[in-house]
Amino acid sequence: MGLKAHQIAVENINIPGKSSNVDATKYLAMKKAMLEILSATRPGLTQKEILQQVKAHLPESVFPQGATSGWWAKTVQLDLEAKGVVKRETCKPLRWHKA
């Protein structure tokens, strides 16, 4: 099955070998925002911190009032983790940083 216009294939670190197609505009906006807030140093940010901080970096035209940003943040985080761009620290609570 091919990609539809304006879609991008994403992976999920928790389900190796499976990909899904999502809206490219929202994915790319969230990816840019997430890479802006994550540092390359440990321990990184918790899921809650990512969700809070990423909203300030999202274009209002793509995520009006932060709508659906939580779902997109998790989707992009799992994809970037599967691709080795983001690393998960196994502390409690879980934290992520750039690989």
C-alpha cells in the first residue's frame, strides 16, 4: 500500500516491523518541536514534561490551542525512538533525550 499525498510512514519501537501512515504536516511540526525541547544529555524529559513543553513550539495553524498534541507527541516520540533519534532512559519515571 503506497503513501497518500501529505502522509508519512511512522514506526513504533514497541511493535517492530510495523508502520502506519500519518499526516505529514502534523508529524513534521511535532518532530521539529520535540527535537527543539529535548537535550542530548541525560536524564532528559519525562512524558509529562514533553507534553507541557512541546506546545509552546507548535504552530497554531497546525495545532490550534494545542489540540491533539498529546497523541502526536507520543506518536512522534515512538517513531523517533524506533529510528534511533531519541533514546529512552529506564529510570522511574521514564525519560527521553536525543540519542
